[in-house]
Amino acid sequence: MKPKMFLFSVLIIFLILLGYFFIGVPPEAEEIVFGVNFSQKHAQDLGLDWQKNYTALLSDLGVKDIKLITHWDLIEPERDGFHFDDLDWQINEAGKNNAKIILVIGMKTGRWPECHIPEWAKGLDKKEQQERILNLIEKIVLRYQEESSISVWMIENEPFFPFGECPWKDRDFLKKEVDLVKSIDSGRQVLISASGEGSFWIEAARLGDLVGMTIYKKVWFGELGVSVSYPFPPVFYWRKSQVIKKIFNKKVICTELQAEPWCSKLLYYCPLEEQEKTMDLEQFRYNIDFAKRTGLDRFYLWGSEWWYQMKEKHNKPEIWQEAKKLWK
């Protein structure tokens, strides 16, 4: 093929793909379910009473679907010294309120620094760390496999996406984690998540029964030193979900819908005026409307701890009250 003909062919293919992923209107979902993410550690870092925050989500907002983030360093602060009281309480409270949980387990489970490695485990080599992670997962799954409130096991958070302070990533090890969970509890689905904007979710679909992805609209690019609005339209997420459905016969849900600021520094160090540049009531409403237009039917909002902080510490309950409309 001549160079000009080759370049022309590449251009045509590019334009077809561009049109496929950027042009069109997804069909409306028949019913949309909204849930929230919750991290005990993040609530504490925001200076909140995390139990009151969690209780308010269930009782005041009426949330019935929670992606509950566990942290290795909170559960095993000392080697073989496991502390399950706090997680027991969260799972029991969800059960009392007829809420369903996606339980996130592993080393990289979300919230900075993403990989929540206990101090005692940081000096271990990769093999030893992996052995300890498998031990952690086994104990968690064995402990909670009879809990009816847990609907899905989510293993690691965006394990293929290079974000956070993590010592390694290992696809083969992720498969070992999946196999371990399934060997203990074959009755529940395993969810693997991926960046909504930074991947096509293929690896997640190969390993998971269910695929989770993220939707972010305004993010901080440290390399550029600026806040950037992602240009992807709703159909971008719909088309990718249809590719996964057709190739792997797997469902895609949104496990992180941006509903809090993304600052140049960690949220608990970010001035309020900077926070409101990337998330305010108008942006919150826009993100909810955007999600509804993707054609997907399940979204877990990222930021429930921040809404509570805004209400309790800054006397700004507007987003909390707006969120309440999703469940009342």
C-alpha cells in the first residue's frame, strides 16, 4: 500500500472510531439506581465523626446501595493483629437499614494513597506482601460470606490504572486474588474496576464478573498545574459498555461518579474557595444529569463524606439536600 493511501485509511478508521464513541444519544435506562462510596479513613481525615457520617447516609439520606471501602492498615494495623470491630459495625448498620454493599478488598482499595499498606508491611518484599494480602482477603471473605447485605466483592480499585502510591501492580496476582475469593464464595459476583476515561475496560472484563468504571468531569492535572474538564460525552461511556457487553457478556456499572472536588492538594488541605471551583451545587446537578444520559443504570457517587463535612462544618447543606432527592 502506498504511503498516502495508508495514511488516508488510518484517517478514515480514526474518524469512524471518533464518530462511534463521540456521536449519538444513548437510550434511557428503564430504572437508575444511585448509591454512594464510603471510606471510614477518609471521613476521619476530613475531621468527621465517621460513624455519624455513615449513619446519616443510611437514615437521613436513605441510601440503600453502598460501595464500602476497606483499608488494610485499619484492619491489620499489626501483623496478625486484626481489628474488625469498625467494619463489623458498618456492615451490621447496612443490614439493619436493608442496604446492599459492594465490599472493596485488597491492597489498592481507593482514597489516597490508594494502596493502604500497614507500616509493618511496607518493608516486606513483593512476594511477602502478596502472601499477606491473600491472607487478609481470605480472612475478610470467610468472616463476611454469610452476610446477606454484601452483594458483590470488589477486588482492588482500578488495579491496572497507574494512580496512587503503590509499590507494584501485577495482573497475575490479581487473578490469584479473584480465584481465592471464588474458591471461598462462588455464589457472589466479583467486580473489577477500571478508569472510565483512561481505558477501554478490557482487562477488567476478562477477570471480573462485573465491570466497574469511573465518571469524572473536572480533574486536577498535576503535570499541567491546571484543572481540566474532560470532553467525553455521555455516549462515550455507553458505547464502551456495549463493546464489553457484546464481547464478554459482562455488565458495566459506574463505581465512582464524581460528586466532590478534585483539588491541587488533598481535599482535607484544600481551601474551600478552591474546592468550589471543581464542585458546587451546579456542578453536582450537572454530573447527576450527565450520568442519567449515559444509558447506564447504576452509579455510586464519590464524595458522601465531603457532603457531610460541608453540611456539618461549613454550614453548607445544599449538596447534601440535593443528594437526598436521589433517595427520597
